[in-house]
Amino acid sequence: MRIAGVNIPDNKRLEVALTYVFGIGDTKAKRILENAKVSLDKKAKDLSEKEVNIIRELVEKNKIEGDLRREVASNIKRLKEIKCYRGVRHMKRLPSRGQRTKTNSRTIRGNVRVTMGSGKRKLEKT
């Protein structure tokens, strides 16, 4: 089954399978299936054509995939252009939501480790 240009896995529960579409999380997937009157436990391969069409229509009412990615990218670009604090953090490839950076934040900063020496000097006898 294809929705919004994404292949939905056949052997997963619909509640989980819909989250493969960018812009649809757990809550939105549940809401879509409730509006379509489809069981959350049903699998994609067990759906009828009518149910698939209803789900497809409900999914496409939301901003998803390419449109959403473009909007997010343009928001980040705008922050960079006006050089606000969050924009500067994005430019420097650092966390922009207040996380600490002395330790952690390895995913955004890369895995460059600076190993510290023992730091101990031998005592000289006088």
C-alpha cells in the first residue's frame, strides 16, 4: 500500500505503519484511523480498497512529506538569515534547544573525541 509516495509495510499494525509517513506520529495516526472507522489492530494487507481510499484522503488533508520538509527547511533558513540565537546555533551545527554541550550532543557535533592525558606530573625530589 502506498500513501503520499511512501510504501506502508504490510505486516505491521496500521497504527504503527502510518507513522512511516513524515509528519504523522502516533497521535495523528490514531486520530486518522478513528475518523476512518478502521481498527487500530488491523494490518495494511487486510484492508479493503474502500478503507485504503478513506485513509489516503484523511492523510492527504494534513501537511506531510515534501511540503512539510520544505516548510521546516524554510523556517530554519529564515532563522539563519535573521541571525537570531537559534539560527546561529543551526549555523554552528550545535544543539538549538538549550541542551548542554560540555558532554553529550555527540550526534550533532560529530564523534570527535579529545582524550585527556593523565594530567599527573611526577614529583621531583629536592
